[in-house]
Amino acid sequence: MKRRVLLAGLLGALALACAAGAQEAQPKRSGARIAVEPAGGFDFGRALQRKTLEKEFTIKNFGTEELVIDSVSTSCGCTIAEGYSKTVKAGGSTTLRVTFQTGENRGRVLKTVLIQSNDPEHAKLSLEIEAEIAAPPPAAAK
């Protein structure tokens, strides 16, 4: 019984060592590689009209070369994306600050932030900003 447990343990360790070796043997893809956190975008949930909503995203470069952010654009003038570095070293990151003015909108609102970079696989990366916008409550009667 002890031999079987010992043998199972050794086989498990050998399998882990082989898996780790296989990962190391795969060549790292060269070039810039972009990732954004939170991935895909952000839902502000419920918000009132005429409010300013802000969210910070982290743009990361997990590639082997410098990431160049060519441009960041938004789907309307009510959304601003700013504060980021145009270049991010391999392994580095920068902060992208997104501001959304709810204005007179009502109901479910979806806005887009488009990041264009030199990542050969994800040259255009889209983030969706959304909120459920409601009118402010009526003023309390005096």
C-alpha cells in the first residue's frame, strides 16, 4: 500500500515537471501584447441623470516589445478617455481614466471606448461602458 502511494506521488510529480518543461519549451511570442483590466468594459449599474461617472482601467503590456497606443477614441462627446501613456514597456502598464457624463439620457445606455495599438493580434480593442440612467427623484414637498 505504501509503495502504491509513493509511486502515485512520484508519477504525479513527474507529470507536473513534464508539464512545466513543456510550457518553458514553447517559444514566447514576440511583439507587443495588450490586455485591459477590467476586461471588456464596465457597468456602472444605476445612475442618475446629470451625473459624472468615472472608472479607471489598467492597460497592460504582457508582450516582449514596447506597446504603442496609437489612439483612444470614444463613441460620443459625453465620454472622455484620458490620462494614459502612449507607450508601455514590456511587462509594464498605464492607467486609462474614462469619464461618462449621463446628461439627459434615460434607460440603458451603452458607450464604447476604442483603443488602437501595435499589438499584431489585437490592434483594435473595444471597451463597453454602460449604465441604467434614471431621472432624479422629485424634490421633497415642504
